[in-house]
Amino acid sequence: MDSNFSKDKDLKGEKSVSGLSPDEKFVEAELLTTIMNVSSTAMMVLNPLGQVRYANPASESVLGVKLNDILSRTYDAPEWKNTSLDGGPWREEDQPFNILLKTKKPVTDIRHAIKDSFGNKKYLSINGSPVFDKQGELSFLVFLITDITENVLKQKALEYNEVKYRTITELSLSMVYDLDIKSGENFWGGAIQEITGYTPSEYQKFGYKEWSNDIHPDDKKNTLQLFDEAYINHKKFNAEYRYKTKSGDYVYIEDNGVFLYNDDGEAYRMFGAMINRTKQREASLALQESESRLVMALDAAKMGIWSWDIESRTIYWSPQTYEIYGFPGANFEVTEEKFIELTYQEDWELLSNETNLLMGDLNRSEYRIRNRINHSDAKLHWVEARGKLTRSKEGKPLVLMGTVLDITEIKLGEEALRKSDERFEAFYQFSTEAFLIFDENGLTVKDSNFAFQKLFGYELVDIPRLKIRNLLTAETLRKIRKSISENANDSLEIVCKKKNGDLFPALVSVKRFLYKDTNSIGYSIFDLTPLKEVEELRLINSEIRDKNKLIEKQKLELEAAFENLKRTQDQLIQSEKLAALGQLIAGIAHEINNPIGAVKASNQNMLDWQKRYGLASQLFREAILSVPILEQKIVKTILSNMDQPIEFYTGKEERLRKKRNKEVFLGYGFEPNLAEDFAEAWVELGIGEIDPIYLPLFQSHYIKVFLDYLALEIQFRRNTRSIQLAVDRISKIMYALKNFSRFDATGKKNKALIQDTIETVLTIYQNQLKRGINLVKDFDDVAPIECYPDDLLHVWTNLIYNSLQAMAFVGDLEIAVKDCGGEILVSLKDSGPGIPKDIQSKIFEPFFTTKPPGEGSGLGLDIVNKIVKRHGGRIEMTSVPGETIFYIYLPKQS
């Protein structure tokens, strides 16, 4: 026991107030301690501040909390999680400590709930008493705590069961009774007032005699006879009779009861339930009447009736059903085999699956399906069958019955409407003209096609918020309003405005019409920009021809340079450059002839392409309007994917791609020869491996037209790319040769901003950067320095393009310009695969390259190194997989 509690002031050798000697006082204290320690009831002592000063060992098991934790808490510590018995907040009247502290009188059976250390709720009953000191002041508060959780839970369960029983009987609309056989007294419950009209208190006076008197006279004799037979023969009582209510009206009652017998076989008690069946009886009579009306209605609607007895496998058809199938004389007996014969073969699997699902799913009872039948007129007719499945108590299917209706005319109308809608939708969505439909009153957009969204640069989600003024200039808007007011049908040349603000010329037609039951205005907008682009294409072709002439001229200059290099070879025999020059002379012709040949071949291909494209594009437009929507969507997806870079395969990769594509086609049931042809055609497109979502297109009647058109689109992109690569390649070789063969420092330096030279190169490569490069620039404000700006442009061009190639044009590129006192540091970091350690020391050597033959001369980094040294600077490099950094240090002063 706590020292503050157990060491009483009386235990000092003198007599206590109670008259006990010190020894007697000690014995009494020891006895009290022993009782508290061995008691199974929790005992706690608290001081007036609510602090726990003592708790016996039983407190730990009763409260479910460790003894040390109990002693560290106050009576209202939040760790107890005190609540009232009903789970609500801890009310003042449920707090024994406060009550005892306030009244200073004992309290008994104060109940509330806590949660133990495991989160379990415990219900407690608390008795408490105050302890006063010699001066009569409250010294301690002693409490005895009992765990009443089990009793409380049982009481709650009992109350819940009583409420549940009462609720069920009331909701079931049954009136239950408990009859004492000897006295004839009855206890009633459930839906008393709903059935009899009496209140529950009024009806409790009804016994056996009153009950029997209210049975309808015509039903009374039979009902009481059934009662006596069940009583004598120890059977269940079951009877249906009319019973008089408080209003004097009669209701139909279904009465079920059971007798209880003692050891001598005498009935002493009866339990039962009375159910109001009035509505069911009335419904049965109404059903008989409605059945006759149903027969007339079915005849008027030309609807047949059928049923299928699943166990006996017999089928019944009404005369109208025979007529629907084209056999008005019913000159055959319908069987399962005959029914299968009359069902269109392609629909039989659907019919069979639906039937099996209905039989196997216990939660389903309804049946509805539309299918085709082989009519006696040798034509296909459509029917709609509806049915309902009847099951046994065990869930076994017994009978399927329902109706059948000829819906041939409906289906033909639906099919015609569907084809019409598909033709309109195909024309609307795949037309090269932009279509826009506005509400005439609100002038808000109701619909638009894909061509409009692509032309004006809007997303589909933007369309509902558009206004007509967002799309036209002010002058154009006035012209269109005037045309609408005058009901003019002529097309207008106007200026339209894209989402990004760009203006473009267009031809527009405006028409009022009824669209989805509202007055609307339709706009057909034809972009006139391609007409100007055709003219620009002519100019581009002319420029290509001029570039070809320039390349020829450059080739002659290079050949002359080769001759000069050969003449100087003897003079450089002792020089370290001799080996490099020998390699250059041996390979330069091949390096130059390859791009020139590529330009010539691409130019010839472009001429051939121009001849074939007109007819192919015409066939494509006709085909796209004739195929289903699914195929149209696939074609649209393939065309959009062509904006991605075109893949070029090596021979081995090409064979591997063809093999994989062929396996995909074979896996989807294509003939081997077709699978071979399609696999080869797809690889030649260079889009990648065939995606299974594209396979429905290859079953199209127009697949040859689509593949020809796609091949021409790919051919155009490949040729233009080849020409550009060839021109770039020749320019780089010429620059490299000039600097390699005639590199001197006689030029004059100019002041220039290093940041500006880098920005110039980034502008040149803007198209490559925006595709998949995350560019980060960190430029200090560095003053201009004396340098050779043109040469520095070559340094940045070479290093940036090398980084882009290493990352395959997808990754992170970071460029920084830092002021380092007397030097300027330019760093370029990329996220490419890195340069292997074994070749890092060779990358600045002439003619060393890691690129495939024909793609690199090996002079780029050598020239970069020479340019940096020409400026009095230095270049350093670090590289690991995923991070390569070039550091270029340029002095601020010459």
C-alpha cells in the first residue's frame, strides 16, 4: 500500500483515537492489507485531487490495465476513455468520484464504461466511501470496482432480440398469438391493428371464444373442425377463413398454429400466426379476368406465347407463334430439334449461351433475346423472345415460358438508320473540311468534327466553351452575320483565328438547319492554306535543285582538295598527321559520294512519289468513307503515329521484325501467305512492331489501298529526311576538311557573348530539342570576351549534337556558363549511356569515332580541341553511365 496511505499518524506508540494499542493497530492494518491483496474485487484509493494512491492486484485484471499505469493516472485521465453505458459522453451523474467528493457520502452501483489497454470496452459498477481524518476533513476516497461487462452484454443482447422479434412480427404483417388451452386466454402480438382494426390493448381481451365468434358463419364450422382435428391428432393447425374486423368487414386469413403437449399427451399451449391474404385472393380473381384480356391483347399485337417444359423436353406454341414462324396451319409438332432447325445458324450459339446463363445463375429469372429465324417464306425474319424461368424450391429449372414478337420491320428500319448514321458520321469525322455547329440562340458550340479540332488547335474539352467570336476576326464576323441575315448560300472567303492566335485564310459556307430538335447554324470551313503551301513546295523543290548543283560544285572543290592533299603528302611524310591524311584520302570519296547519292536517289524518289500520290490519295478518301467506324479509327491512329520518328532497321533487325509480325498475324488466324505479305509491308512502314489493335484493319476489303497510301506517306518523310541528313553531312565534312588541312591563327578576334553563341546553336537544334529533350540552362551574367565566334559556334554545335545522338534524342541536357575569375567555364552534361573508360583517352584523336561506318569522320572532337586551344583554353571530360560532362575553360583575356 502507498506510504502516504498506510503510515497513519496513530502508529507511533501511543493509543489511537479508536482505543487500539499500537500492536492492535498494526495487526488491523496488516489484516486490511491482506484482504485487499487477495480480494477478486478491484479496490482503489484516491486522494481528493483525483490521483490514484493505491490499487490492489485485482485492479489489473478487472480494469485490464497494468498496475503501474493505474497508479500513474487520475480518475478522469483521457487514457481511461470513459463513457456512459450507452456509449455517449461521460455524464456527471455517472462519475462516482465527483459525486462522492461533492456529497461526502457513500455511493453505490454507479455504472459507466472504459477501454482497457487492448481497446476492449469494459462495463464497471462502482461503490465508494469517503475517509476522514481526525479533524473531519476528507482524507481519501475508497472505491470497490466490479466488472459487469458480461451481464451488460447479455442484457443488451436480450433487449436487442426482443426488439428484433417485435420488429420482425410487425414488418411481416403477421398477427401472432399464444393461447392457454385450459383458460382460453390468448396473448396477441404483431400486426394486430393492421389486420383487425383493434389497438393492441383492445385486442388483448380476445380469447378463444371471441376469436371463434368472429369467424365468418360460412367458414366457422370447417375452421373449428380443422382446429379440433389438429388438437386431437397432434398435427399442425392450418386453415383459411374469413375473419371479421372492428369495422364489421371481413378479411381473408391464413392461420397456422402448433400445439404443445405435456408428458400425459394433453395440450396445454398453442402458438400460431394469422396472415392477411385478402389482397392475394383479390389478385387471384383479378388475374383470371386479366388472362382473358391478355389473350385478346396478344392477338391484337400479333404476339405469340410459348413454353418449354425442361424436364419433359416438350415445347408449346400458341397459334400466333406458329403464324410468326410462317406456319399458320400449325401443321407440325414443334420439338427442340425443329426449333433449332428454324433458328438461324449464326444466332444459335448466342441463343444457347443466353439460355445456359439463365439456367446456371440462381439470381436470374428473366430472359430476353433478339435473333433471326428461317421463315417459311425462305427469308430471314427477326423475332424478340421474352421469357421467365420457374424453378423448384431447390433451384432446379422447371419451366421457361414467355412471348415472341416479329420485329423484322423494326430491325430493317434500325439497320437502314444505322447505315445512314455511319455514312454521315464517316463523312462528318473524316472530311478534310472543318464542321462546326452552333446553337442559333445561345451561339454556343453544340458539335464539331476532328478536322475542326486539328485545324483550329482546340481539344475536345474546349469545344463546349467556344464562342463564334473566338474563331473569327471582327471583320469576318460582320461578313458572316450579314450573310446569315440575307439567307445567302454563297461561300465566303474569310480570315479565321486559331487557339494560339494565328490567322489563316479559309472558305466558309453557313447554313441554318434543325439539329437535335433545336435551331442551329452550321459552318463548313475549308482551309485555303494548303493552296499556298503547294506554291511553297514548288519553291522548296527549286531550292533542292539549287542545293544539288551546289553539292556538285562542292564535290569538285573537294576533289581538287584531294589532289592538293596528295601533292603535299610527300612533304608531310615525317609528320604525325601523315597517317591521318592517308585515312582521309582513302575514305573521303566514299564519305562525299554517299550523301550525294542519297540526295540524287531521294530526289528521283520524290519525282516518282509525286506521280503516284494523287491517285492514291483519291482512292484513300473514297475507301475511308466506306469502311466501318472501327477501321476508320485504326487508320486515324496509324496516321497520327507517323508523326513519330521513322525507324530504320539493319538487315538482321528487319528479318527479326518480319518474323515477329508474321507470328502475330498467324496467331490471329491469317493465311500464311497473307501473314507473310502483311508482316513485310508493316516492317517497311518503319512504325514498329504490329500492335494487335491494328489487326481488324487487315481484314478490310480496302487494306491494299490503305497500305499503299501509308507507304507513300512514309516514303515522303524518308526522302525529305535523307536529303536533309545528306546536306548536313556534306557541310560538316567540308568544314572539318577546311579546318584540318588549313588550321591557322591568323584570323582576328572579336568581342562576343559566350551565352549568345550557345543560344544560336540551340536555336538551330530547336526541332530536335523539343521532341524528347529536357533542356536546363544555367547561365551567369558574363561579360563579352575576345574570341573567334564562328569557331565557338562549331564547338557548341559539335558537342550539343554529339550529346543528342548519344541520348537518341530523348533525355536530359544541362548547359551552364559560369564566371570563374580569370576564366569562363562552359559545361555540357547529358544523360546518355556514357563513354567507355578504355576509349576516353582516344576521343580527341583525329579520325577516331565510335559511330557506324558512313556516319562519322572522327574529326569533330579533334577540331573542337584545336579551337579551344587556339583560344588559349582547355577541354576536359568525365563520363560514367547516365552522365557525361564536357568542361570548356576559356580565358577572359587574350
